Amino acid sequence: LALGLTPERPVTREVGRPAEEKQRPISAAVKEEDEDDCVGKVKIVHLELLENWGARDVIGLNGLELLGHRQEAIDPLTVMVSANCTSDPQRLLNGRNLTRQPDDVWLTPFDPGSPPTVTINFAKPSVLTGISFWNYNVSPEMSYAGVRLLHIFVNGRLAANNVLLRKAPGFVFFDFVQDISIERPQSIRPLIRPTTNSVYGFIFQLQLLSSWGDEFYIGLNGIELYDWRHEVIKVRPDNLAAFPESVNILPTVEGDPRVSLNLINGCNDTDRAEQMWLTPMLPNRCARVFFVFDVPIAVSSITVYNYRKTPARGVRHISVSCREQATGLKRARD
């Protein structure tokens, strides 16, 4: 007779088509027919790092990716990166951006009176539409060494002034990339805060602390964010991340339609399982849902629609935080 200390996770499955993983293609060397209709060709880019998130004497980034025509990634082998400091910036283009390993990322001494500058030279003039940034992410504490403000110079001219970068989370539960457009740069502006209880931030995190009885799975029908006017905020797929993503991470499950994108599909008042989200409860970790934005967003309230197919798998206790400061501990309704 064998006695198991941990009960076996029951198999859960809904029939559906597996979600396709999206990958950014590498731009080809072949000239596109309409390439001349894009922004002017770029020979050199300077990134002047003006301010970090509060760390003393250091500033850094996990990595960069240059975006060419049609937002395709430019091959890093076609550019050369340098900096006016002692630290080697080659790590910025090594492609290992979702990491907490110090040996894979770039950190340099920081003096606000003499800000470091990263220079990127192109082997030949190229179309540049934007830059993807992964901020410094070695740990939650060291994420304060990440870049907060920078200037972007293109061909010696200021192309983006006082660009505000989001602080990295300090973990790798989701891809914390931030895309900055060179064509339509968004410079930092003083936030005009209306007289409401809205919370401003880049990242809103929901931690699902407990279910209504199920030991193995937890889920929701949907989530809605409201702005300071109490209007629903339109959330795109690239604004949403969940950890674990869904039950499809389990080796016994494939193609289950209860994926995280269902949280923002608007079908919240439903009994259809294929319109819901379900994820496993991992040992010593709570499930999380992240709403990630490239600019600060004002959120006045969040509406959570609980999992209806199996009520015991619905969320019982939930924690909501923004910018690593807890904004409330709430109990979800049935």
C-alpha cells in the first residue's frame, strides 16, 4: 500500500485549437518596394541616459532591439554599439533580454551631471521606426537602477525628448518589453490628476490568493479596467499577461480554449467554458494576472468576473497592486 502525501492533480480539458505563439520576425536584407515611403534612413543613434528609478551611482538596461520597416527586428549583426563609459554595452544586443542574470545584462556607473550615452552605428543607412527596451531586471531591488528618462538622438538630431521608461518588475513572469516609436515619440508630460481615487501606473498586478475550495485550479470569466471617467479601458492582447498562462502549460493538457486572452474578450456574463480562463495552482506560488502599458494609465476601478463553470475554482481572495504598492486586498464575489 503506497501512501501519497500530495494528492494527484485531476486532469481538466476543454476541446479547442492550440494558441499560436507570436514571434517578431527578423527583417530581411531585401529592399521592400515601399521602403522609401517610411521615415528617413538612419546612420547613427545616441541614447543619453538621464535618470534612473532611484538607485545610487548605477544605471543599466537588460537589452535593446532596433525596429525597422513594418516593426521588424533589425539584425544586431548589422550594427555596432559603444558607450562613453567603462562598461561594455555589447550585452545590450545579445538577445538575452528576459533574464535576471547579471552576466547577461548591462550596468554602468551613473553620474547625473555627466549621463552615460550609448551609441549605435549602422553598417549602412537603414530605416528605423522604433526601439524596444528591456529595463534592468536583476532583482526587485536592483530594478531601481533601470533607466527612467532618456533622450534619443537620430543622426545627431533630437528625435525623442525625455522618454519615460517603465521600471522592470524584478522577475520574469511576463515579457516586460517596452516599444518606443521614433516616428511618434511620447515624451514625459506632467500628469494632470483629476480629483478622483484613480491610481496611475504602468503595471497593474492581480494576485489570485485562494480559490473557493479547489486545490488544483483557479480561474476567472473576465476582468475590466475603468479609467478616471469610469469608462472601460480598451486592453489589447499585448497589454495582458498571466502566470501561469493557462492549463495548457500542463503536460497532460493541449489545446484547451480556456486561455488568458479570454479575460479581455468581453464575454464575461457566460457559462461557456471556452470563453473563460483557467490556470493551475502551482506549489508555493499564486496565479497572477498583469496589465502592462507603455505609458502611465489612470485606473479608477477593476471589475472581476468570477469563474462560473466550476464555482469551487473561482477566486476567493485577490490582491491588487500597482508599481509594487498594494492598493487593496479584496474578496471576490461568487
